[in-house]
Amino acid sequence: MADVRLTVLGSTGSIGTQTLDIARERGYRVGVLAAGRNLDLLAAQVQEFQPELVSVDESVLAQARAQLPGVRVIADPSEAATVPADVVVNAMSGLIGLPPTRAALEHGQAVALATKEAMVTAAHLMWEAAKKGGGRVVPIDSEHTGVYQCLTGEDMADVAEVILTASGGPFREGPADLSHVTPAQALKHPSWSMGPKVTIDSSTLFNKGLEVMECAALYGLPMSKVGVVVHPQSIVHAAVRLRDGSLKAQFGPTDMRLPIAYAIDAAPAGMQSPGDVRGARRGGEVGRHLGWPLLGHWDFYAPDLNRFPCLALAYRAGEAGGLAPVALNAADEIAVDAFLAGQIGYLDIPRVLERVLDDTPAGELSWDSLTQTDAWARARARELCATSLGGGQA
């Protein structure tokens, strides 16, 4: 992919900064940057890449315009997502990443997607947007990019099972009693360096549950065909088992620049509907230092759903469909924040999620119902965290 032009949404976060590492290494142009409130890092990125347009959080819009003279600065990432580009990398976490994804797809953009909430909470709405505007999607998460590579050249009708691996987080071997786990303990992930929300979700295996839902949505699979195995070494990222019994696996080092680079390469010929998998011509090497030997001991074993009920709740929400994934995702954000603030105990996280899921009203998913359900679930989760369910005790 020569003379590639990128839009990077969420440029100051982990995925965003690693995307810019790839742009720097490969000589890609960056036409648009969208960030939140980290203006110091954004200013350095603007100075290096000289984008034509920058988007920031509305709360710092005036400050950004003063700090970035000569650059057009706006507060709408959806507008930024529609500026013509070869690939739009969307690394905006949470529901704020949905409108820019929708806008990009409706404007025919190729989207390398790291915003898992887009497919977890709004899958069919995203596919409708892609169909409407001609946009394409390729996932960035290492597991989903691994599945994409394994599925290249295969007929989806021949897929018996997709298998995602999980490191198991900091509590895969102990302690036996998780009721006294502290935020500091839960934030000590053994394999990955991530933000606090994702790290806590990894410790409860809820993040893997989100990935299961995302995988089912991306590849048009029932939840029962997406399995999870715990693999502490984090070498194998994903595997696909075909009906004839053969198994294809994708593995690599724990460096996100590889899946990001592949997603950028693949996005222009990416998916317009679930399972519309096409290959990619790789744009070039990503750092010689990422080489590694295939040595050592590898472990694979089933996750303990009694110990990690958040994963089971994700399967339940994904199978229910409709508004359930929206509510579960929203409840988890509130519960994790409450745990990090010391307002509830570690084991209260799945309890809050289960109660919210039990109370979620039935209904069809639309853009309006998504917004309404998200607001309702957050309010309900806050109520639960403030009652005797929480209070810092499990």
C-alpha cells in the first residue's frame, strides 16, 4: 500500500499511538487526528504529522485552537471520520466511538476498528451503515485479526468453531477467594499493558466475553460456535476449527503493532457484511525486533465459569441479543468504575451485571433504543452500586 493516507481516531491512546508508530515507520500520511483532552501529546503529533484536521473533546476546543494555530480544529469526531482517507483507524473506546464508525461506513470509508463496542452493542446497525455507504470493516484486536487471517480463503459454511484465547488475567491461579481482591491487585495484568478499564475487564474475563460477542457479530456466527480457552503464554491468539477437523491458528508476540498493521493493510478490501472475509497484501515489515523463537511450554485449558461469571454473563447477553449486550456493556462500565473507586467489592462486579441483565427490558435494537438502554442501564447499575449490594463489601 504505497502512499497510504490515514485518519486516526483516538490518536493519543494506546492503539492510536501505536498506529502512528506504524505510520512513521512505513511513511504513511496522516490527514486527520482525533483525540480527547490530552493536548500536549496531540500537539506533538500535530507537529510531526501535519494533519489537515484535528478533532478534540468539546471541553478543550478553545484551548486546542489557541495551542494549535494554523490547524483546523473541531469537536465532532464523526465529521473527522468522513474526511476521505485510505483507512480510518477508530481507536475511540466506549460508545463515543459508535457515531464516528457509523459516519465513516456511511461515507464509504475503510475502517480498521478497535472500538469493540461498535460490534458488541450495534452490530446490525453497523452492517446496515456499511451496506448503505459502501464502507468496509476489519477488526484490530489481535484475536479478531487472527480469526480474520485464519478465515481468509475459507468458506464460512465450513467453519465448525472459532476459538479465542485468554491469558486468564492475574487471578487465573489464585487466590481461591476473590472476595478481598483490591484494585491494585486486579490491575497487575501478567501479559499486557492496558488502561484500567480493560485491565479490570481482563481480570474478570468480561473483556473476553465482549470479544466473543464481537467475534460472533463480525463473522456471522452463533455464540455457541465461539469458544474460549485460557492460554497464559499469550502466544496463540486465535484458531479456527473447520468441519473436516483441521485446525488453523494465528500466533505472534504480545505487540499490538502487528494486528494494527495487518488491519490497515486489509481494511480497503475488508468486510461489508458478516463473514465477508478477504485477504490482504501486507504493507511491509513491522520492526525486526518483533521476531521471537517458538520455544518453551504452552498451556491451554478451559476457563472456570464459576470463578469468572462475567464471561458466562457475556455469553448469556450475546445469545439473548437485542438490547441485552447494550445493557451489559453499560453496567460493566459503571461497576468497574465503582470498584476502582472503592465503592463496591470485586465480586460485586458480576452481581451488578447479572442484576442489570435480569432487569433489561425487551425491545428491538435501533439507534434510539441503544441510547435509551445505555442510559437506563447506567442509572440502574449506579443504584445497585449505591445500595447494600456494594459499599465496598463483596
